[in-house]
Amino acid sequence: MNDRKGFGSNFGFLMAAVGSAVGLGNIWGFPNKMGANGGFPFLILYLALALCCGVIIMLGELALGRKTGHGAVGAYQSISKRFKWLGWLGIAAAALIFSFYSALGGYCLRYVVVNFGNLIGAEFGTNGVGGADVFQGLLSQPDVSIAFALAFMLITMLVVMSGVGGGIERVCSVGMPALFFILIICIIRSCTLPGAADGLKYMFVPGWAVANGIIDEAPGFWRVLTAAGGQMFFSLSLGAGVMITYGSYVKKDVNLSRSLSQIELFDTGVAFLAGLMIIPAVFVFSGMDGMSSGPSLMFVSLPKVFASMGVAGPVIGLVFFVMVAFAALTSCISIMETLVANCMEIFHQSRKAMSLTVGVLATAAAVVVCLGYNVFYFELTLPSGATAQILDLMDYISNSFLMPFISFLTCIFVGWVIKPQWIIEEMEASGHTFGRKKLYAFMIRYVTPVIMAVLFLQSAGVFNLVQELF
Ligand code: PHE
């Protein structure tokens, strides 16, 4: 029973939930997608979606977890046996994300080591070789990427094995405030670079990018909406059973409504700050070309930025990648905890046994992902038109397909099956009044599910298919 002990303090819960939400999605995904989708329009749509949908879905997930006291599968099952599969679907999304997230976490660790080498002038630094070559090396040499993914997985597993209060809460309570501090230092450096103002205008001035010829035309509404939607699910860790699991560890006297606002604010704030750090700097050193280039934004363009910073470069580079690796770690911990907690409940096994089992299986999946760029290389065209390898495929299935689908069904389940009052009662169980309950009930029934359905149909390519047919 001890294995299922919850968070010791409200602050610990908050930092763990923020740790889950803040990850590669914020520090890399947000600036990257914002850069590739016209800057300002993306920012506005993202904020609107986070407010109209993100808050509503996260609230449902946290309350489902706390009221039932179970992980995703158990939570749905304890309310209605007919909906148990919805919990399983969330677990499937978490498992898919886990496989590629730990591979990416390994990449971050590699860059921590390389930057440390640069700093002390050691042989394991880049020795004048640019970030592009390090990245190419990771893709083409599976032994290096697998070794780092293994190391990352091992750290994640050790924390999860130490339990919720002992491991997860402790790591996140120290790490998240530190991450915030490091981010501020990086922003000051980035925004004071000569020429940084253009990047800021790209982010904040509507129409500036087109008027100044930075991009030929504003990106289409649907393209920006799908990018912002996918980003929202991923960034807020929605539709993957994580917030249900973390909710189940929260004490009954915690004011969930306040915690929710804090998590959302922190997550959006960090994404925004990461944009403030990365977009001006990349604008200065690589212009628009550096901005829209997927993974190479972080692993190629940014190292270029650090290399051009003179003596401060290696220090900022190291500090930045330590921060990214840490953010990735706390997110990965939440995904592994979701899988482990559910397995513990389903198979009635100890935390240690389940952590080991999940760790071994996830390592095997991460190895396949690392081999996807070399031994198992293939090219697949996604409904969005992008070319995908294994990592992109897993990202697509989880992020563009499963997460909006599960979130849509969660809205239907909460809004129409158990009814909003069920959630409202849980929000008020701590003795605090839930001020926006009428608005919440309206949104979860009529607004959020419609937006979810549109996002799902659009990102799964159904709209495009229909357009082609007629
Ligand atoms: N929210 C994390 C990020 O932004 C990723 C994540 C997705 C974590 C789903 C848990 C579940 O990087």
C-alpha cells in the first residue's frame, strides 16, 4: 500500500505537475512551431486554445484522478466499465510518447556532455566541430544515441522507483524553480544581442513578418490551428493519463482550481519565455532558415548561436542543455509514473517490479526509435504532407491522433455521461468554492468537444481527404 503514497505537500504536487507539463514541448516545440507558423498568429491561437480547451480538459483529468484515487484505467473503470478502454487508450499514448521522448532525452544528455567538454576544453567536446555534425553523428551512429537514451532511461527509472513523495516530488521541487532561473539568464543574454529586436517583432507585432518580407504570405488558418492544437495537448500533458494519475496522488484539502491555474500559467509562461530566448537569438544568427527546421532548431541552430557568443558561449550552451535535459527528465518521469502506477494497479505488483518491467520494455522501444534513422530507415508521407521516420510517426500517432481523440472522448464522458456536476463536486470537496462552475459546465458540454473534434478531424487528415474526394 505504501507504494501508492501520494504527494507530501501542495507545492510538491504543483512542481511535479509543472515538471510534467514543462518539457521539450515548451522549450523546443513551442518556439519551433511558433517560428514555423508565422509568429504572432500562432501565439494568439495557442493562448485561445489553452484557455478554452486546455484548462477544461486538465481540470477534468485531475478531478477524475483525485475523486477515484486511481490511475487512468482504474479511474474510468471505477466509474463505468464501458469506458475502461478510454483509460487504456491514454496508456497507449503515454507508451508511444515514452519511446521517443527518452530517445530525445538521450540527445539532450549528449549535448550536455559535449558542451561540458567544450567548457573545459576536453576531448569529448566538439573541438571545433559544429552542432550539425554532433546531431548528424547521433542520427547515423546508433551506438551513441542508444547509449545516451539508456542513460536517460536509467535516471528516469531510478527516480520513479524511489516513489512519488520520495523521488518525483523531491526532484521536481528543486529542479523546476532552478529551470525558471536558468531560463531568465538565457533570455537576458538572447534579448540583448544586437539585432534581437527583429525576432521580438516577429513574435509580437501582427503582420510585421509579411510587411517586412520575412515570410511571403501569412500561413493559413487551418495550418496554424492544427499546429497550435497539437502543441497544446503535448505541452499540457493532456490525453495521456498523466494528469489523472498525478491527480490521484493529491490530498483532498488541496484547492484543485487554484493548482490548475498555476500549472497552466507556469506551462504557458515557460513556453513563452523559451520563445523569448530562442526566437530572437536564432533570428540574429540564422534568420528564418534556422527557425522552421524541426529538430535541428535545438540541435543545430542553437549550438551555432552559442558558438557565436564568444567566451560566454560554452557556459550558456552548457547551462541551456542542462536545463533542457532536466525539463525532459521531469516530463519523462511523469510518463513513466503513469505507466508504472497503472501496471501496479492492474497486475497487483510492487513499484520496484513494475518500474523494472516498464523500464526494460521502454528501453527496447527507445532503441527501435534510435535505429529509425539508420538501420530501420524509411520515409513515410504523413497526412500533413511531412515526411516521417519512426520518431515522427510515433509523434504523429500520439500527438495528432490519439491526444485530440482521447481529449474529445474525455469531454463527452465528463460533459454527457457523468455530467459536469460530478467534477464540480470534486472541485469543491476541499471546501473552496469553484467560482467558474457555470462557465465550466457550458464549455465542457458545448464548446471544448466541438473544438476537439475539429482538431482531431483536421490533424488526422480527414478534412483534406474529404476535400480531395469532392
Ligand atoms: N508536456 C511535456 C512537454 O511539453 C510532454 C508530455 C506529454 C509529458 C504527455 C507527459 C505526457 O514536453
